[in-house]
Amino acid sequence: MDVRVAADRFHRGRRLTLAVNPRARPVVLAAALIAASLAPAGILPAQTIVQTGAPSVAPLPPASVPFATGERLEYDVKFGFLHVGGGTMEVAGIDSVRGRRAWHTIFHVSGGTLFFKVNDRLESWIDVQNLVSLRHWQELSEGRRERERRFEIMPESGVVLEQGKPEAPTVAAPLDDGAFLYFVRTIPLEVGQTYEFDRYFRPDRNPVTIRVLRRERIRVPAGEFDAIVLQPIIKTKGIFSEGGRAEIWLSDDSNRIMLQMKSKLPFGSLNLYLTSYQRGAAPAVASERGAPSSPP
């Protein structure tokens, strides 16, 4: 494997480009970040890390992750200071998707006001070996807008199939909206750095940018925590768009659970606050089951 690292110095910071090109097919290599050391507390010079490279095709052991089957996080959803609903993030199990073992995760937010209601559900199936998306379902109900989409994501062939549409290209190490929330928990995050990933499963929306803003101690209904604050940006509409100015607080420990999320939208601020956390079973004893098939 040919690995080259190039650093270009610029005013008030550095840009570090990490390229891994095993078969002349550049994509993001998440392992490069996972292998890096964790940053000490404090503010570092602003940096951007851009990654390319292809994952190995050899059989791999399950990736080391800070979550497991049975993990469940519950949230209070507020519109400004007004309680409007609830949300959950959970690892429902390990399913079989086209013969590959996959984490099945579910992110659900529901609630609203007299004038605007939200009921969004994101389901993701993430390969347990290399943390790439294999399947993604979206059920979105926001105000008068309702949409249901189902994707079969095939990194081995570089295509994605959306129900009722022709096949489209995808990246070699794809991640969907929900999968990114779990993937970001597996990487070291250094305050002052900006990470860019060409891993969103719809190539025209790349790169996904994650800015690591600061460390701070916060209080949420579930308790008081040391946190690391991120700003994720995806080239799409919604809370993670650049205009959404969303921020996510992860626990600054080995679990990296999402403590709270705040976003500013045209109609106001939508915020999630952790109310309870149930740790999952050890990954080694997580049960495998058959995943529901995507309808033809």
C-alpha cells in the first residue's frame, strides 16, 4: 500500500492531506483517523484534515466501536425554550444485510407546536467490520412535507439503489445521515481541527465537514458531563446544512455519546437534550438476526 502524507503550510494553520491509494481508487480511509492519538484538552491551531483512500477487501474483524446492541439514548426536544416532543437513538441489533453483519441503528425525533410538527425516523445498517453503510431508510414528516425513501447501498459495486429509481453511483466507503452520527464517535477529535470526509453516500453532497470547536462542561437532564463540541456540515438542506449552524455535544470520554444538539433554522431553534442513557451489551455477545428486506 502506497501511503503519502503532504502538509501545506498556510497563514495561521496547516492543511494536512492524507492519501492512501491501494488500487488507484481514492476514497476516504477512516482507519487513518482512528489510529491517530487523542488530543489533550485546550485549543490547538486551526487545521483541516482531508482523507482519501480505499478500505481493504480482505476479511476484517469487527471494528472497535464505543456502542453495542441495546444502547439507547433518550432526548427531550425543545423548540427554543418550549418542550415540544422527544427523541431516541438506539442500536437495535446486528442484522444480516446481503450476507454481511450490520449494526442496525434508529434515530427518531417527534413533536412540534401548534403550527409545525416533526416526525422523522432514520434507520441505518452499518457494516460491523469497516463501518460503511449498507442500507438506509428515511421516513420524514416535517410540517406539510412527508417523504419516505429507501436505499440499498452497495460499496462493493459502487452503486446505490433507491426504491423506484435507477441505480446511481456512490462512494467506495459510504455513510448515510444516521451512520455519520455513530461513525463520528469512533474517531479522535482534536479541538481546533476541521475534518473533511468524502464519505456521504450521495457523492454530490461531499465533502462532509466536521469542525471541532471546543471543550466544555455542560448540564443536561441526564446529568453533568465534560463534552467536546462539534459543528457538522453536509451539503444538503436541514439541520446539518451550513445555514443550519448545528452544534453537537459528545461526552468527552470513551463512550462519546451525544449529550445535546442545537440547531438554528429559519423558523427558530430546534434542540435535543439527553434525558437517559442505557449502555448496550458487550459487542462480543450481540446477537445476529435477519434484517428486513427492502421491497422490490
